Amino acid sequence: MARSTATRKATRSKGPVSVPFPAELRRRTESFARQHNLQLATAVRLLVTERLAELEDDSKLSRVEEWQRAAAWATWEQLQSGTGAVAPRRQLEQIFTRARRAQARAAKPR
């Protein structure tokens, strides 16, 4: 089934991107393309897409880590000032023991 002209225009980019590659980078990219049975342009698109995804993931992780540090620091300050609540160790052990028992019961075949 042929795609309509409108569909082709909507998915088409503004045109090719011409980027001069240093000889070593081109050699490595061509090697990657051969190893994965890809055309050079497809390999370049794949590598750029993967790297951009990695950078976005790194950015998200950094924000999460910053939030965790801020939350940990706020908790520490509450504990130091006496306004933070601390659960007694015995109570925590009881909670975990009940959770482990419930998990073991759920895992048993019926």
C-alpha cells in the first residue's frame, strides 16, 4: 500500500545533513556500519539517536540524584533539630518480618 503524499511530506526531514568527519571517526563509523550490516547514513543516525538518548537519561538521572541529596539533607536537618521522627529498630524489624512472611505465603504454589 503506497503512502499518501501528505504522509511522505510529514515524515520527511528538511534534507540531508552534511557533516565533515575526521578520517579516524569516519573509519570507525564505517567499521561499525559493516559490523552491523548497515549503510553508513543509517549507522550515523543510529549512533546519534543512541547517544542523544544516553545524554537525556544522564540528565534525568542527575535530576533524580539531586532530588535524593536534597531529600536526604532535609531529613538529616530534621533529625539534627529534633523535629524528625525516627522509627524504633524493633518496629522496623516487625514490619520487615511481616512483609517477608506475606511474600513467602504468596510465593507458595496452591
